[in-house]
Amino acid sequence: MSRPGFVLEVDAQTPSLLTLAGDKVGLGRFGLGTKVVYPADAVPSADPVRLIDAALEAPTGTDALERRLERTTKLTLVVLDHERPRPRMRFDVRRTIVERVLEVAARAGVDDVAIVVGGGLNKRWSPVDMTRVLGDRVATSFLPDGRIESHDITERGVAVGEVDGHPVAINRRVAESDLVVSIGAQYGHDDRHPLTKGIVDAATLSRLGAPGAEQSFIDRVCGVVHGAVDIFALQAVLGQPYLSGGLRFASRREWEWKVPDQIAFAVSRQLVAAFPKPASQALHATPVADYAVVDVVGGDPGDVFTEAAGVWQAANAVEVQGRADVLVTGVWGGAFDDGDPVGSPINAAAHALNRRAGSHLGTPFVRDQGVLVAFHPLSPRFSNRRQSSAADFFAKVLPETIDPAEMGEFEERACADQWYVDLYRKQFADHPLRTFQTWYRVAEASRSFSDVIWVGGNRRTADLFGHRAASTYADALEIASNTVGRSPQITYLHGPGLPLGDVR
């Protein structure tokens, strides 16, 4: 068991605290009385087989998986990738789950087995991705026969129903299966429809993520999908990311740093300062972390996704007394963008406003129209291939409007652009709709703050977002004082993990 998260109140004895900003690590001083929210301790991963077998043999709301299989069953395993744990898992628990399910299917004599990667709007998996995540054993058995596919949201799916007159279509192999086993990893508490978002078509995803989409509509779409397919769900609940090697210090509390941690921090900072590009790529572009598997929940999908979210909540919730006037967070590129040590500005904004500031149990960390202060350079840079649609959105759409309600025509044009579609289908780029829906969530979250201030942020980018930039943390507090006064209550979300705030 890891130690639970807690809130540290800064006093005269508090050491300098870790700050993360793109590919930069630092130590900063925070004012007396600042509440620092530490997530639960990160611990190394352990063999999850016992938990997986328990979920297979004693699931919730249904029979054991082996009892639901016959020789003639057309079985499809859906590996969920709609929301990805970041940093990437050093050893992906989904591999072990897939292997155990395949062993159960083999004992039952099932021959017709295929694997579908349900990534939704995320980039589709290449054969290299499939081998890395699922392992050589599965890849060499399934890839040569074309029995692994990465779901393509642009392909014509199978309509399984409609909601409010809109047809709901899903992946053809999934729709034609006798039994679907969904396999996912839970890192966060707020996504209770991962299967639906992973396997439906682009038109359905557009409506699910549209500005102002009501939760009741999303629930009904999910109900249509779950009602059309026989599903056995398996969801592994992860702990916090345990970093090692050159980033080992980031998973530890500062006053517990030992000499190797102090050396790793000093080397990391000095290397990035001396050799910015190569050092950043080596340390921050594709970091990996161990994630302890807290539990594996199996059975009826409605029960499983709800229970898994509850287990993650129970393992990670941190009680925070009182709402702050100012919420402060670091924004580390390694926590949201693969291959880019800094991270694109749009994804940085989403990480700060949605993933970090939004990680609470209903009551936000900060009062209405408070201030968010985030550490990130907001460099206007994007991957040429994977994020080309995001680069064009940044350069052409945001200068015209930042209001999601006015972006419908831009979204339609982007989704119909054959260049973007080909990049998604053939070159493993994100679908253009992903950028629009990411921005919709950023814009909605921004409205709850009077100011969003980026420490060290590019001023043009901040202006484009409708936010502000400051050179230093002190300057950011000076700007915020116009709204919250000179003695604000401040809460700082610490580290690369994801603290879940239970704000009282």
C-alpha cells in the first residue's frame, strides 16, 4: 500500500519545492500558508496476474469469462486507448490482461479471436505500437493474419441504434462479435464511457464532444452501444506514476530526497541548461513510469467503469480544506505529449485547465472567478506530422475566434480535409477533431477563472488564448492581485502525478 496523499501548509521550515514547466525542472519558494497538495505516494509496479485472474473468475454482475465462451464464439478484445496514462507505462498492464484473456479463450477452444485498438480521436496504432504495448508473443500471433486492427473512426461502421435522430455507428468487427472483452487502464476518475468513445464513428464523436453536449445525451449514446453488444469489461486501476533514473526525484517528497535524488535533480537541470535539445529529448520526450495496479475490476461494463472510477477515487483522493483564490500548477511536457519534451501549447492548456485543475470531486480547488497560475513556456510549436491539424488550428482558427460556438464551420472543413484524414489514417497522426474538442474543454474551463496566467509563457500565445503571461511567479501574483487582493489563499498542485482533490 502506498502512503495516501496529503496537504502541506508552507511554513518557515518548508524547503524549496519542485516545479515543472515544459522540459524545465526547478525549485521554487512559495509563500507562507500556501497549501501544497501532494498526491498519493508513487510505488513501483508488481505482478498483476492475481488481480486479473480474480476479475476473470469472480466478476461483478455477470458470469466468469470462461463460462461465457464456447467454441463457436466470435470473440473480440478491444484495447481501450481513448485516454492514455502519461507518462507512458513502463510495462503496460493491458498486455498482461490480453494474454490472460487469450489463455482463457484457448482453454475454451475459441478459434475466431481478433483484437481492436479503440483509440477514438487519438492517433491510430502502428505495428510498432502494437508490438510495444501487447508484446512480441501477441503481435507475432495476430499481426501476420491481420487479426489486430486500430479502429478507424472515418470508416463506415455498423449502425447499432440512434439517439435524438442521430445514428450511432461502431467498429464493424466489434458489432459482429458474439462477445467483446474491453480492456483498459484507469488513470483518473471522470471517464465512465471509455469503450463508447473508443469504438464509435467520427460523426458520433463529433456530437459527443460538441460544445454544450449534455451528459444525458452522452449517457444515452453509451446505453445504445452497451445494449447492442455483449460486453465483458476489464479495467485495471492504476496508482501514481513512479519515475526512476534521471527523473527519480520527481516521484519523491523534497524533504525525503536522498543523495541520488539530489544528484539526479542537479544533473537534469544542468543538462537541459547546457544541451537544451538533446538533453530535453533524452529526459522528457518519452519518459516512462511504473504504475502500481491498485485493482482490476471485471464484469458488466456499466458496473465496471463506475466501480473502477470509484476505486481510483478512493486510492487517490486528498482532502483539501477550503477553496483557494489562486490555484498554481506545473505543466510538464512528459505528462501529456509523446515525443515532445515541452508539449504543444494547446495540449499544455488542456493539461493545466482540464487534467490538473479539473481533478476534483465536484467542488473545484479554486473559488468562482479565482485565478489559475500555470508554469509552462507555451511555445508555439507542433509536431509536423502528428499535430499538423493542431498547428493550423492555432495559426488560422484561434486568430479568428476562441469561442467554441463559432467554430462549427471550421470544424466541418477540417474534418473533411483529405490531407488531415490521410495523416490520421495512414501516417498515425491525431484526428483533426481531437484538437477542436480539446479546445472546447479548455475554453469552457477558462470561463470559470477571472485570469489564467502562464509563468514563463509566450505572450503572443497567451494573448491568443485569452490568457495572460508573466515572467516570474511573483509577477503572476502581482497580476492576480487585481482580482484576488494581496493576501490570497493559494493552493499548489504538486509534482507530475494527478492529485484528486476532495475540497471541503
